[in-house]
Amino acid sequence: MLDIRFIRENPDLIREAARKKGVQFDISKLLKTDESRKRLLGEVEALRSRINKTSDEIALMSNENERSASIEKMREVKTLLAKMEEELKTVDYDFKSLMLDVPNIPDPSVPEGKSDADNVEVRRWGNARVFDLKAKDHLTIMKELDLVDIERGAKVSGMRGYFLKGDVVVLSFALWKFAVDHLVKKGFELFGAPAIVKGEHLIGTGHFPQTKDDVYSLGDNHYLSATAEISMMGYHTGEIFDEVELPKKYVAFSPCYRREAGSYGKDTKGIYRVHEFYKVEQLMLVKNDHQESVRWHEELTKNAEELMQMLNIPYRVVVNCGGDIGRAHVKTYDIESWIPSENRYRETHSSSYYHDFQTRRFNIRYRGEDGKIQFTHSLNNTVIATPRILIAILENNQQPDGSVVVPEALRSFVGKDVFRKPSS
């Protein structure tokens, strides 16, 4: 959420943000509603003041006729006040709804574009592996090694359901521990974050109201979270820090859930796009300073890249175009892993910053050295997400005999060097 004073003073910036992000937003309607809200608020306050003043005057009146006349006039004013308050309530609801729809201002470095096809490559790491014969896809590899059961997964969970089995389950545990250890060594505080969150926390992060169709509802204003970002932002709702406490650096593990409502027909085979998955997430709260956000955004992205390099997975980093970032985002990088069977890079990580867009909604602030209280800035990044990253690991490390070499960095966690076909 942006400051209404900023919006009033910079309507053209809001129009440009909506255009660049490809979202519909009527800034004129918001400003007119804001004016109506301010006018009604002033009128309501004036009527309340008039009633209070008249009540005091009536209490001092000795003339019964004057007293009765004043009481009758006050009844009329109270009737008018009730009508005005109801009108204000309606306008205030419209105002708050429109404010939740205002897009954040993208950084000037965010490229133009409508979809992920328009994202711009920033850098690459590693050599994309080329096979003498056609590379097997991850589903073939996993079935041959008895690492997955999609059919029974669908029987239990429906479309996009899956069971992981044997070595790949151990590999998943290894990846989580590997990622957590790496971040804890860098001073991040470890959390196990809840996957059940209240609706106001989804509003706070900017997921609601726009992406409500992609979230599983549990009823009673409770939902299944798609990322630990949501619960970790809610962790400090309404709090005020001292500046010396910043930055807050968290690494959180949680199960995650997405309906994939807008992905009908996409990636229906395998485990790339599923409803239930697990993430290790970085989240930071930093000072209200653009350069601080930029610096830490690069740092969070670097942390995830370091893990990719230790896992020896070829990847590229792209900066997402305006049409491929959410309303809340200022800037986003995606890390895309090389997938040999598809002969292309595919998104496995995301790294974003928001300025104070989220923290205004959560009312998370800090007291500066000068005593001034400001909203913090927020950032987050996917450290590792399973099962999606398993695709890149299995495909890039497949061998001609059907086995898969375990990345060296994970062998001490997994307890073996190679995954082989089970003996018959």
C-alpha cells in the first residue's frame, strides 16, 4: 500500500506504474473517492462537535421552552449525523478497496514487457549440459529409479498429486538442511513457519485481493499459505523496532500450497507445477532507504546463487519485466535452472523487494536515531523449493546407465554418491 499523500501528489507515477505492470487501475476514481471521504469526514466531525457543544449548552439552560427547542434541534442534527456517518462508511469502504488495488512503483531498471517471455537476462553461470543422446526427462528418470508415484498421487490428491519415494525423499531433506545451514551461517535466524494464515496477512503481503482464486480457503477467514513470506511478514504486525535492531534476517521453512488456478493445461506431467510443495525462504526487514533495499536484494539473490553453484546446477538470472511482477513488487529477479530434456532454462527461484508497500499494511515500523518513526522496507527470496529443484538436479546429473550422481555438496547429507535402479 502506498501513502495516500504520495498518491495525491504523484498521480502520473501511479498511472505509469499501472501501464508498465499491465494492470487496470482508475487513479481518477480513487482521487475522487478520497475527496469525498475527506469532505464527509469533515462534515461528520463538524456535526459531532455541534452536538457536543449543544449538549453542554442544554445542560445549563433554565428556560424549559428554550431547552425543549434545543433538544428537538439536536435530534434533527443527530438524524443528519447518522445519515452522514452511513454515507461516510460506504465511501470509506470504497476508498480502502481502491487503495488495496493501487500498484507499487516499479524500479526504473524494470524492463518493459507483458509476460515472462519479455524478461531480460542479467547473467549466466555454468555450462548447459549437452548429452550425446536425448536427455531423459525427470519423470522418466524418477520412474526408472522408483522415486515417484504420480498415478497413486492423483488417486489420493487429485490432479497434480504425487508421492515421492526412497532416495529422492532423502534428497529433499538434504536440500532443506543444506540451504538452512548455508543461511544460518550468514546470520539468518531460523524459523519453522505456519502454513495456515489469516486473510489479513494475505492482504498485507499483496496476494489479496488480486490472486484470491489461487489460494486454498479453509473457511472462517483462514487460508493455506503459498509461501513463508506471508506468515513471516505477519510475525511482526504492529511492532516498532529501534533502528539498531535492523536488518532483521530470517530463513523460514514451510509447506506451501497453490491452486495453480491460472495454469490449466500447463506442466500437467511430472512435478514442476504442483499444488503442495516445500520452501526454504529468505525474508528481510531493513531501513526505509532505497539503496538499502537494492543492496540487500542483490545479497539475497547472491545467497541463492551460491547454493546453485555449490550444487553445480547451470542457471541464469533474469530481471522480470513490468508485466511479470505483482502489484506489490518494486523489482524481481528470477533464477532459472537449466532443464536438459527441455533444452531451456526454467524458473526455480524468485527474489523481490517491495519498499514499504507491505509494511504499511502490516504497520511494521522502526524508530530512527533521530527519533523519527518510519515504516521498514521488506524483501524476500526463494532459497530452495522442492520438488521443483529436484528436476534440475536429476536431469543434469543423469548418467548413460540410468543412474543419477548425487551433487558432491549433498553427499554427506544423503549418505550415498549415486542413485541407482533398484535391484529386481
